[in-house]
Amino acid sequence: MTADYVKLFKNFNFLYIWSSQILSQLTINILNFLILIKLFQETSSPIATAMLWVSIAIPAIIVGPFASASVDLFDKKKILIITNLLQAITIFVYAIGNLSSIFLLYIIAFTYSLLNQFYVPAELATIPTVVKTESLSFANGLFLFTQQGSMIVGFAVAGLLKNFIGFRSSIIVCSLYLFLAFLSVLKLPSMRPKVKIRFKGFEDAFAEFFLNIAKGYKFIRGNPKIFMPLSLLIGIQIIVAVMAVNTPIIAKQLINISLDFAAALLIVPAGVGALVGSLIIPRMIKKGVRKIRIIKFFLITIAISFFILSAFVGSVSQIISLGLTMILIFTLGVSFMGINIPAQTFLQEKTPGGYRGRVFGNFWFLTTIANVIPVIISGLVSELFGARFLVFLIFAIFTIVYFYVNNYSTGLIGNGAKN
């Protein structure tokens, strides 16, 4: 296993894109925390926070598919360079401007998310371009490790930055991180599309653009080995969003802890579990454990964890409930990686190079769209029936998904020996 990571660390192109991801992930987590705190301080309104989420979601809904299609039409290196630089400039201009305007916070969130619709699919599509197939699972593990680690570090660092150097200086630090990410991707090799597209005019370009989007969706929908694992990944992201949105009520009703400590006691164990999962899952794949077996094992593990959470947490003493919850949340963090890594690796292996940007770009777009209704419904369920019923409902959903995957695994991740 160590030798596999050494190979990656000797791959300078991988290190360049990985460095960009680290800096980008740190920035988005620090920025999200700073904006949330600013909104609460200025408005004390949960509606303001909801509108922030809407500001972030709208770009994914409006331009997500177009952005993902563009990744397959243009040089990925140029997309990474432009998006990092524009994000750095946007945040820096805000930092030196009028920080008292609440409206500007939504503009910043919207603009950053808009640019991210181009950056994320370009980043994901770059990995299989600069990494050999046998190293993909380890590269994905490191990227997911970074994603979860950045969440923990980002939220912790954001609080320290704000307390010691202030809000404005913290925003400037974020812009510096993005500028360093811009410098990092400058060193990547050119990644032009295999087929050069020539446009005769605006109308041809417009038609070709929509045609490529349609091709992307048609490709996904017409390939069960792409569509099914993609659906599974989207489902996992929905559950993560539902849990995140309902963290306060879960903390209050099930374990009766102060909301001030909810993030540290619930998010950190999940992040640590995800970090552990991102290390052990690639090793399992390397040893030849079939991806579908890994996915099925962790699906049932997630179902059991949610059942224990709904049935026992809150029914015993607060200390035991808290300890049990942290163990279960840690287990869920590991288990989510146990589904994400093999499913994502399989997608990268089976998706042709000309479609990778559209597949992974559409993943984030579809995830954003799919999140809206479940998040709203989960809030209503928690309000009407309580957090315990919501957690039990999630257990029931994962149980159904497990039996479906168990019966139709051939269509999900294939049935070859290497899968």
C-alpha cells in the first residue's frame, strides 16, 4: 500500500492537481463558516442561512450541465487556471470592499459557486488523465481524504482566523489560498479534448453546446454501469445533506447537548471516520476485494448504524448516548467512503475520456437538484414527527437500497472478477 502512495507522490502532475484541491477545499470550508457566522451575527435569522444555501445551489441548477459539457470541449488545464484565478480575485475584491452589506455575502456565495461548476468537473476529469488506472482508487482515496480533512481543519481554522486576525483578514487569507491553487495548476500539462470542435458561428456553437449536454445525459441514462453507481453516489450525498441540515435537532432531541457543541461532537467524528475510510478502502480494492462486495457490506453497516441511532440513543444516559452517537457517526463516516470510493473509481474506469467531464459535472448538478426536495421533506419530518423518526426513516431507506443492490448488483457495478 505504501508503495502505491509513493508512486502517486512521485507523480508531479498528480501533486499539482492535488495541491489545488487541498487549497480549494480549505477555502470553501473556511469561507462557508465565515459567511455563516457573519449572517448569524447580522441577522440572527435561519431564513438568511437558507437563502445562502439557495445562492449556492442556483448556479449548479442553471449552469451545472453547461459547465460540465464545457469540460469535455475545452482544455481542462485552462478551465482550472481561469476558475482558480477568478475565484481568488472575487474574494479579494470583496475583502477590500464594503463588508457591512449582507447582500454582498449572497453575491460572493453565488459567484464562487458559479465558478465551482466549472472547476469541480475539470478537477475530477483530470485525475484519470494524470494517474494510471491501477492508481485510481488510491488517488480517489487521497482526494476524498482531503475533502473530509479540509472540512475538519477548515472549520477549526476559520474560527481561529476570525478570532485572531478578524473577518476581513480571514477573507484575504482565503483569496491567497486560491491564488496558490492557481499557481499550482499552471504547471499541469495541457489537456485538450481529443476531438477538436470547429464552430462556424454563434448558432452552430450554441447548437453544438446543447447537443453535447444531451449526449452526456443520454450516455449516462443509456449505460446501467454508469447510471446505477452514479445514482448511488447521489443518494449518499442526499443523506449527508439531510443529516447536516438536521444536526441541530438531532443533537437536541436525541442526545440533548448544546447546539454550540453539536458541530464538534458530530461533524468531527464523521470527518475522522471518512479519513480512516479513505485510507482503508483503497487497500481493500488493491487486495482484490470486489467493489460490489465492499459497497454491499457498507450499505448494511450504514443501515445498522442508523437503526441503533434511532432505537437506543437517547434511551440511555446522556453520557452513554453521546459516546454511542460519536461511535456511530464515526462508523457512518467510514461507511460513506466505503460506497463513494469504489463507486467513483468504477465510474472513472468505465467512463470514456470524452464523457468524464459531463458525467462528473452532471453528478454535482443532479446532486444539487436532488437535494432540494429531500432536505425540505426531512425538515418537515423532523418538525412533525421528531428526529428519532427521521433517523429510523433513513434506516428503512438504506435497508431497501441494500436489498435492491444485493439482488441487482450486476447492473450496478458489473459482475467481472475485477469489479
